Amino acid sequence: MVERNSAPALETSFANAGGICPGFAGPWAAPGMPLKALRWLFQDTAPLKIRPQLDLAQWAWLAKFTANCTKARFDRNKARMQAMAHYAKACLDQITEETGIEYDAAQKGILHLFTTESEMTLGHRSAKVLSDLGIAHRLLSSDEIAAVEPALGQGNETFTGGIHLTEDATGDCRLFTDRLADLARKRGARFHFDTSATRLTVADGQVTGLETTADRFEADAYVVAAGPFSRALLASAGISVPLYPVKGYSLTCPISDSSAAPVSSIMDEHSKIMITRLGTRLRVAGMAELEGFNANIGQPARTFMLDRLKTLFPAAAQYEQADWWCGFRPMTPDGAVRLGQSGLSNLFLNVGHGSNGWTQACGTSKVLSDLIAGRPPELAWHHH
Ligand SMILES: Cc1cc2nc3c(=O)[nH]c(=O)nc-3n(C[C@H](O)[C@H](O)[C@H](O)COP(=O)(O)OP(=O)(O)OC[C@H]3O[C@@H](n4cnc5c(N)ncnc54)[C@H](O)[C@@H]3O)c2cc1C
């Protein structure tokens, strides 16, 4: 494995929201989204903020994203993502059980919270979809929320209701990835850290080698899984994938008062921010900005997230001491991963996990390893 950083999971998988949430896995490209995104263009902070760039790739991606916002495409894309996410959760549970790997994991569900009447109306609609799909959940009235997350009672927000996805889970994606790499190393996998892949060389419809900043590598099969950075690497082999980096932010701090912190995780639908307990830490993550790879963590985003956090959980942690982070979701216009053979017979893709990469990772990797080994995957997966 060739990795440009000095350890695994120092990029997008470093400090995400920690939600393993097949219940709500689905594409962002949805009916009504183009109008909302247009309105958000004119707000300083918004759940999804497009900052138009002089960048053809951004415009081409946005055009494809918009084309996926029809009801028919949304339904099809969601069904594919749901199937992968549920399969992936089963794979993650199996790895956890077999290896005993520890990653501040908890199986206590995720609570989606609604603040306005219109959010609650949409919530009721979502609950109907969850029922149709057979996904375990409880629809909660405003009075029932405190029983699930008592610390919300100390906050300064009232809710119109919530949906508790009782089978969703939480855990630290970086810890898991780092420790999984250790286990793989013990089984013979070799990692080449501090090594950047620069180019795939191709001849006769096959990859012939990987050029890096250190050695050149030759292999029977090549997998590109470089997250949002995969587009450039694949372009060197003449392969184009519609990936755009969708920036998000998080903050992490030690919990100072356990009874003032969430028991598990909440998804605040009003701000689209997720607040998750990861062992003794609190992780808060959200926001989505389309402006290329700009890693600046600006004041508007910090203020927006901190204000909402302090409104919901005023006393859980010393928020001034938070560690801030930003990462780039490797997003496809339809939400679904690009997985499997690429068009070159010995080159495989495992890219485009978007906002659901931690949820889907163990499933996409299992399907891919089956494909490379010539076994029929347990989950059928086709490019469209
Ligand atoms: C704010 C935020 C919150 C999120 N919350 C959740 C959540 O709650 N649940 C969930 O399921 N998902 C969540 N996600 C999404 C999830 O984090 C991503 O989908 C996932 O981390 C993507 O993993 P990846 O392995 O594809 O990419 P990465 O983690 O970025 O890994 C790619 C690796 O490739 C390496 N690399 C890149 N280019 C090269 C090169 N040329 N040579 C060598 N190495 C290279 C990088 O250094 C990196 O280590 C969130 C994302 C963000 C930003």
C-alpha cells in the first residue's frame, strides 16, 4: 500500500462525525435540492454552500449533480446506497467481533432532531420511507426526546420531534483505520508511507506500473482508493471519474461533564450538524462547501458550529480548547461509490464514498476484494 502521509487516515477519514448510519444513507442530490442550494448561495453559512470557481470540473460536476435530483434517479441512487450501507454495517460488525478491534465504538443509535414544524413534517415523511424500507426506528414527540438524550434538557432549544434510528452506531473512523492497518501489517501487508503516487503507466489496456516519489511499483492488480484525490491520479491513466471535494468541518474536545453530553449521537436537522460521543471525547461535525481544496478553517464556520453546539449542549466540554479540522468528502454527483473494474483490466476503483465513507467502507472493500480474487461478491454491485 502506497500512502503519501506518514500514517493511515490523516485525510478525510481523520475526524469525521463518527456516524455509522445505514438508516439514512442516501444521496444529497434529491428533489428540491437545486432550489435550496440556490437560496443558500446568498447566505454566509449554510448546510450546503457552493462557491462558484473558475473551474470546469466544478461546473461539470454541478450539472451532473443537478441531473440526479429527479425523483426517479434519487430513488434508484438511494436504493443502491442503502444496500451497500447495510451490507457494510454487517461487515464492520463481523470484523469487530473477529478481531476485537477497539475504536471507541458504541451501538446506541442516532437521534435525528427537528426544530421547526416544517422539519418535523419532512421527518414524518422520512419515517414513512424508513418503515417502507424496514429500517428500525422510533418516531418521538418533543416530550420523548429527553428520555433518549437527557442532556438536551440542559440546553436552550425546543424541538418539534425526532426520529431515533436505534440500530445506527458510532465510532472513531481514524482509530479503526489505524488499528486495522496494524492488524493487516501483522498478516503480511506492506505499507509504504511518505510515498506519493504520481502516475499510473498504461499499455495495451492494462496498467504496467505505478510511479511514485520513491520506487516504481509493479503488481498483478492495482486499486485506487485515494479519496477526493483519486481524480488526478486516475487522470494519469486516462480514466475520468466525476469526483468533487465537498469540504466539511469538525471539532473535537474532551468531555468535561458526562451528564451534560450526549449519551450517543444526535443529528441536528436544523443546522445539519452531528454531535457524537466518542469514548471520553465529543466530536461535532458538519457543513458542506464546494470550493475546491481550500483547507482554510474560517471564522464563520467556527462560529456557526460553536453557537449551535453551545445552544444544544452548553456544558458538556471546554469548547475553547477544541481541536478543529476540515476534510474533503470525495463526492460523486449521484452519491454512489465507483467500485470495481475501471475499464483497464487490472485497475480497480474504490472511490467516491462522499458523506457516507465510514458507514460504507467495510462493505465496499469486501466487495472489491471478492471481485479482485474472482469470487462472486455477496452484494451484487454494478456500475450504471
Ligand atoms: C465533516 C465530515 C463529516 C463526516 N461524517 C461522516 C459520518 O458521520 N459517517 C460517515 O460514514 N462518513 C462521514 N464522512 C465521510 C467520510 O469521512 C469519507 O467518506 C471517508 O473518510 C473517505 O475515505 P477515503 O478512504 O475514500 O478517503 P481518505 O480518508 O481521504 O483516504 C485517501 C488516502 O489516500 C491518500 N492519497 C491521496 N492521494 C495520494 C497519492 N497521490 N499518493 C499516495 N497517497 C495518496 C491520502 O493521503 C489518504 O490517506 C464525513 C466527512 C466529513 C468531511
